[in-house]
Amino acid sequence: MLEIRNVEYRNLGDFVRVCTPTVKDEAFSRGVKERIEWCKDLLDRFGYVGKIAYIDGKPVAQLQYYPDEADPLGSGRQDIMVLHCVY
């Protein structure tokens, strides 16, 4: 059964795990931890960061998005969203 859920603190691990291969070195592991912290910040500031698709309870896809004002390379506009990743 397919189910689409909002990303929340409780399923943030699933969100990151969908597109992150098995961690094989410390530098990669540190990058994954930084991404999780960045996603937590987005959740705190905006209340959303993406969606996760589950099939039979297993995370199988994700969609990451956030306001342009949260993108360090963005224009800072408040009226558009950045579609960051579809996996």
C-alpha cells in the first residue's frame, strides 16, 4: 500500500535514508549529520521540508522543498519554493 507523509522529526531518518547510501567513511557521515541538522532547522523555521512515500511501511521516495528565502544561494524571495531533490 502506498502512503505519502509529511517529513517530521519522527521520520527524518527515513527522509534522509531514501537517497543516502550506506555511510562508508567519516566525512560522508558528517555530511549526513549536517543535512539532518539543516532539515531540523527548516522544520523549526518553516514547518516543512518535504514528503516521503512509503510502500508497505518502507520509505521508497522523497521530495525535498523549502522557501527560496531559506536557500543560502537563493534570491531570498518569499513568494517561491525551491524544489531541491526528487528521489
